[in-house]
Amino acid sequence: MKLSGNRLLDYADLNALIRYYMMTMSEIDYRAMVISLKKEKNAVILAHNYQLPEVQDVADVIGDSLALSRSAAMSDADTIIFCGVHFMAETASIICPDKLVLIPDPDAGCSLASTINPRELKSWIAEHPDAVVVSYVNTSAEVKALSDYCCTSSNAVRIVNSIPSNREILFLPDMFLGSYVAKMTKRKNIFVWPGECHVHAGINAQDINDMLKKFNSADFLVHPECGCTSTTLYHISTGELQKSAHILSTEGMMKHALSSDAKQFVVATETGILYRMKKENPHKQFIPIKRDAICKYMKLVNLEKIRNSLVNSVFRVKVPPRTAAKARAAIERMLAIS
Ligand code: 13P
Ligand code: SF4
């Protein structure tokens, strides 16, 4: 705790100090409880790259949504504590139907996944009955079950390229990822759902240009969901922006940060990823493109809620078998190509 100037501690400062100390103590208590409970229950804790530092610190695996589901499938734990948002826990449950998958906070949703529901997708398909449906992983299990292919930010271009060029494609739900994929594959017959994530849509080309001027020797890492991705690609292709962008999933960003010789990185995604970046690369500097690029859903999970999940086996995420089978087929078609 910092005090301004050289003034002495007063009553309010002492109270604040006690509150700070108590908070740290309870965090330490929860951490110890979580670590011992997870052994006792043969549970594994999976945390997305955007989770709070206290959550990342107790996790067995940290990664992007698909890597976490793959870890869930490979684990011999009976219980998966999925620290992320709801659609990610659903994907884990689809991939490993025999495991108990728990999410510490059932309200951890995703603004992007909720831009399309099964009814809307059915009527879109009715307008394009011969189209191939490609869904980004940020979708509900029911939407995945209506899709031909799933995709992630790192394999979307490859999946679309594998589809015969004469077939129409319905790409959903992210319009930035969709327009990036259309540009990269040069397809004219791809229809993109107008969905967006409130966090990434808030990062715009102006934010990028300002930061890149300031940190002109830094590597620039950008998530394909960003509102700025298509504009940035356009500016680079016209030579207006003298910088190459590394368009990567959150795990792709982590790998790039480790392997690059650069000392500075401008990072255009949710700021939770910076904790792991700094921890794994203590001698490099990571600059968020926007300090308030924060996903409130990702921050709902904390140590107290993880402890509650372990003690009371809540909140179970279970996809009905028929929906799970169809959704699994879309995920497996993706895995066969990736
Ligand atoms: P990643 O799969 O790249 O981790 O992205 C998931 C997400 O929700 C991005 O906002
Ligand atoms: Fe969904 Fe956006 Fe949060 Fe990712 S950052 S989980 S896309 S709301």
C-alpha cells in the first residue's frame, strides 16, 4: 500500500491496511483449500488465458478454448473445473461426456456466443439450404449441433479453404473473424453473421495506429476477433501502416511471445493474457493496446467460487446426448482438418 507524500498513518489508513491484510489472508486460505481439495477429489483445474491471476496460479493447464478441451479429454481426472465461460465448459463436456464438468460461476456467458441462437441459425440456413455452416467455437452447443464444421481463430482459414469453392458458406458468429477469413481465402460466396464480442469490437484502428506510432519497434499481436483486424490488414496492404501484424489466437500469442527475439509487444486482446505473458517472459515488455479491454464474464470466476465448486460439485455443465453427438461431429470434422 502506498501513502502519498511523507504523511503519517492515520486511522483510515490503518483500517485500509487491516482490510488489505485480511483480503490477502483469505486469498491465501482459499488457495490452500483449492489445492488440497483438488487432490482429494481427483479434479483438474483448467483456466482460459483471460482468467484472473489468482485463478491462473492454481490451474493445472492454462490455454485457449480448444486446447483446454483437448486437455480435458486427455486428463484422467474424474472432475474438470472449467475456469472460463459457459460455451467453453460445454465444449469440454461434449468432448468428454463421461467426466463431471463444473463451471464455478454459471453466469459466465459470452456476448459473442449470445449473438446467435438455434432459431436464428435455422432460419438463416432455410435462406441458404445448400450452404456449408462454419461456426467459430464461441457458440452454444445447440448452435454447434446445427453446424457442419466448428473452427477456432487459428484454423478458420484452413477449414474454409478445405470446402469446395463452388459451395456457399455461412460463417458465424463473428463478423471480424468472418471478414478476415473472406479476405484471406478470397471467397465471394461466404456470408458472415453480424455478431461481435463487446471487448474486441471496442479496439479500433485508431487505438492501433496511436500505439504503433508510440512503440514502433514492438511486435504487434492481434486477435482475429478485434474490431481493428480488417482495417489493420487493409492499411498494411496499402502500405499506410509500415508494420506486419501477427494475427493469432490467445495461445498463438503466447507461443509468439516466447519464440520472438523482440523485447516489446503491443497486445490487442483482452488484458488478462498479459499476466501469463509477463510471468513466462520476465525480460520482455507487454503493452496492452487498451487497458480497459476487459471481459467481465471471464472475471466472474475467483478462488472462493472454485472452492465452492469443489466442495459442492456445482455448477454442472452437461449437454444432452443428441445435441452433444451432433456438436461433436462438427468439432471432429474440424479436428480432422487441423
Ligand atoms: P481463444 O480461443 O483465442 O483463446 O479466444 C477465445 C475468446 O473468447 C476470445 O475472446
Ligand atoms: Fe466472449 Fe468476448 Fe469474453 Fe471472449 S472476450 S469470452 S469473445 S465476451
